[in-house]
Amino acid sequence: IIATDIGFYLEFNSRINYIIFEYLDESLLMLKSVIFQFPYNLIFCSVIILFYFLKNQTKTLRLSMIYTTHNISAVKSLSTNLLLFIMLSVFIRGGFQDKPLHWSHANISNKPFYNQLTMNPVWTLGFTYFKSRNDNLIKKFKDINLINSIKIARDVIDTENSKFYDDRKPLLRTTDYGEIINKYNIVLIILEGFASQYVGAFGSDYNVTPEFDKLSKNGVLFSRMFSAGTRTNRGVAASVLSFPPIPKYNSIQKDNFSTNEFSSLANILKQRNYKNKFFSGSSLNYHNRYNFMSSNGFDNFWGQSNAPDTAFRTMWGVSDKLLLDTLLNSIKQETSPFFYTALTISNHPPYNVPKNNLIDYSNIKIKSNRLKAFKYSDWAIANFIDKCDEAGITKNTIFVIVGDHGFPNLKKEYKHFDLTKYHVPLLILSPNLGPGTNNKIASQTDIVPTILSLLGGKFLHHSWGKNLFSKNKSNNFAIMVPAGSNNLMAMIDEKNLLVHDFINGSISYSIKWKKPMISLSIDTLKYDTNKFNFLFAYMKASTNCLLNNQCGISYEN
């Protein structure tokens, strides 16, 4: 566990926790990661060497003990072992205090690395696992009034030209987006690991997104978009279902809520006879993706198992170029209006990409496989859009390009909550939509209602996001929940970042928007009752819907 913890931290910037259990279903994939992926292979070899060394040392020690044991009384031996057990127990739990050392107790520095060092990986892993077995969502929000929560949520979500219906489904509504109905095709591309801190259009000098920077001048670039969580599963669910992240260990894609009814964009568009297809560069079976998407309106699928045997592959999937070429070929064969979603994988460990002479890697600021993979993904998305343009597809198609999650801040570390883990680009390319930059605070849950607004007409939907083209300024917020934890949730608005820890309370930060990136002031603010009331109300209403299977609407009725 301790050895694995090193590699886990390098990937997730956190001590080993519940996330590791979500990978157990993919045992073969995990084994490949251990054997072939740095630093896991190095750690694995080190553990074997250490085990061999300790085995020999233990054998020598045992022989030595044979000659010394008769000099040690049984009482003295028992006392020594008991004292050792007590000391280990104290060290593991972090001291003599009432509660064991929790991550929030460890926030003693502005450097998360130092804070993480104070935690015991064995205890953290065990603690998060047993807490996940009793993840009591009802208890988290039991003191929040449900009726008031529904009213508050409705007041700030897409209230323009909307008619709400059933309180059991608080945001179920019909929204009138205008008389003109556009039968545009929809292509949603969710880019693995496409973090804003690497994007040149946001001020990055890493030189890995020259193509995306050019594309952003042809559409609307959302500069303050935040992912729902820190893992792909939360980003996909929020983007496709418009349902917010919930402070729980398991993803809704994989637990007992995976069969719940949701108001997915695929289901909504079926009412206008759109065909829906989901493309993934990785396995469709990973994280219950096929079953989950099947139950949420997608009828056709393509995954790495459908790729040719000769295709370039990593242990996680096929290249972005192959995925997007396949997407393009499918589009060319389509005659009906369609909604296609593609999830890329090249910009994922081990960051191996196929050789491509069209990409200049020489000017990348820092030489690393991660940045090389990032630039490859950048090229692949632009190559796809160019081919769509050449085929005339862009004339009648809305392209929505968004990152699934960010990465920890490369230049500055935050004490409690690192916003760069969530800051991702969102770019919308659409007919009759002029280029520009939208500085409204956005969440992946906003993607569905924003697309609906571009299509026009009336839609019955149960989206938990807002229309980003709306002029309503009161709903300028995004909610985030980190993976691997069930005790944290956060909300960002124009002025503040609010972080609530269900164990140790709440904290507020002031926000400084330094164009084009973000920074947090070090000073904390006084508790803002109104803003935290909204955060709790929104989460209470959405959690209640989830628990009672009231997240969507039966479109068959």
C-alpha cells in the first residue's frame, strides 16, 4: 500500500484513497499499468527488491534470536510487543486526539505536498473504504428545508421563459428558446485531461495548443468553465446529463444510482428524432460506460474493441486521430439529425502517441510525454474540424469541445482547494454564432441547456445547469466535488470560492481574476450565510432527486 501510494500521489496529487477500489474491476488494465507505466513499474521492482532484502534479513534475525531468546523473559517479550502495538496504533491514527487524523486536519501549510506528508496512507485507504460502505447522503443535508431548497434552485436556474412542473422533480420544466427551430447536428467532444493551464488562449506559454488557439478565434470560448469533478466519470455525467456532482465516493455511473432516470441530452433530442451515438477511444465496458449510456438515450456505440487489430494502442485505448476519423466517417454516412458524443483518451497516462510528422514537438516549453500527448490531442481535434469543414459538415453542425477535468496547478499550490484541477476550456463552434469570449462562470452541467438554446423552440427537460447565453447575471456560479472523497463540495462565483467540509466546516476565499487565468487570495473571508445557503439548497434538491429517482422524466409518456 505504501509503495502504491507514491505512484497514486504522482497521478492524483493525493494520498491513496477510495479511488483505487474503482479500478479493481479492471484488474488486467491495472496489472499492465504496474508493469509498463512509470513510476508504477519502478515502484513494483523496488518492492520486490525490498521484499527479497527483508526476507534475507529476517532469516538472519531469526537465527540470531535462537541464541538470545533464552535470556529474555516471556513477560518482558510480551510487554515489548504490546508497547510496540500501542505506538503503531497511535502513529497510524495520528495522535491521541478524539478523532483520527483526517486530511482536513493536515492543512497546516499552503503547500499541499507538505500537508499530504502528514497523513498515513494505510489509514487513509481504510478510512475512505469503510466510509464509502456507509455513505449517508440523507444525513449530510437533513437540516436543510427541501421546499425552500427547490425554490432557491429554481430562482437561479434558467428562469427565462421556463415553466416548472412537479416539486418532486424540482427543475423539470419546459423552456421556450424562441420560435425559430434549428435542426443542427450536435457533436460533443470531451477531451481527456485538456486543462486550461496548458491552453495558449488562456495565457499558457507551454506551446502545446496552437491549433486549439486558432479554433477558438472561430467560435465562442468560455474562459471560466469548471469541471464537475477531478475524474472523467464526473465530467461525462455532468456534460451529457446536466446533473451536478454529489459529495459521495462512488460515481453515479457505477453504483446503485446508475439505473436511475436522467434527463440526458440524448433523450431530450430523441423528441426531435435525433439519432444518438457514443464514441470512446477506450473500452466501452470501463466504468460501466456502455450500460450507463445505453440507459440514457444512446443507441449506438463505438469503442476501442471496434478498432482494427493493426491500430495504434496504449493500455487505455486507441489514438485520438483514429477515434475522430471514425467519428467523421460515421457523420458522413448520416442522413438524419444526429447527436454524437466522443470521449478521447490519448492525453492519458502513459501518454504514448503514434508517430506524426505533421506535429512539431520541438517548441514545447518543457519536454515531457504528458505535454507531447497534449499537443497530439490538440492537433487531432483541429485535424478533425478541418476535415469536417472540407466536407461541408460545419455548415449545419454545432461542435462543443470541452475538457473532462484539469490538473493540479503547476506554478502555485493552494492550501485547501486547487481550482486548476477543475478549470477547463469550453469552445462552441456553431452556425450563426459569431466568435468571441464568454467570461460567465460555467459548469459542465450548463452544456445541455446551452445547446438547447442554440437549437431553439420548446424543450421539456430536467437540466440542472443554465443557458450560458442567457443575460441572467444572478446564476453566475459553478459547483465542484473532488473524486475519492465524500466530505467536500465547493462553489465558485464572481467574487468568492466557497468550500464546505462536512467534517470540519466551511471556508471562503476571495477570487482574483487575472486575465486570462485565475488566482486565489491567501486571506480567507467571513462566512457568507446567503451564499452557503444557496450551495446547500442546490445540493439538497439535487441529492433528494437522486435518492428518490426523480432526476429525469419519462419521455415515452
